[in-house]
Amino acid sequence: HGMIKWKLAEMARQVESTHAHLEFLTYQLNTIPREEHFTHLDLIMDISLLKVQATKTFEFCAREAAQIFGGASYVRGGQ
């Protein structure tokens, strides 16, 4: 079951990375005055990149979980 452990660890790594990025951007938004939010192009680009990263992470985790659980992942309620 080494491959399953690796898949779970990889999913956790990606989720943690995305969460850390979210926390960093949240801190930046809280420290920059509100009227300056849209003047920082690097902040706007980072938010856009975070959205893409979060979407890719969600898709990856859903796909890997479906592979781990097989057909049970498609049954409503897992039963």
C-alpha cells in the first residue's frame, strides 16, 4: 500500500501548499490599506495564481481519491 500512502501524502502536500499561499495573501491584504489593494499588480496576479492553484489542487485530489476508492467514489454517499 505504499502507492496509496504516497498519493495521500502528495494530496496533503498540495493542499498544505495552497493553504500556505492563501494565508500569505490574506496577511498581505490585511496589512495593505484597502484603497491600495487594486494598485498592487503583483498582489492581483498572486490572487489569480492562487485561484488557478486551488482549482488544480482540487482536481488532482478528486482524481487521486477516485483512483484510490475505485467505483465507490462514484456512488452517492460512498455506499
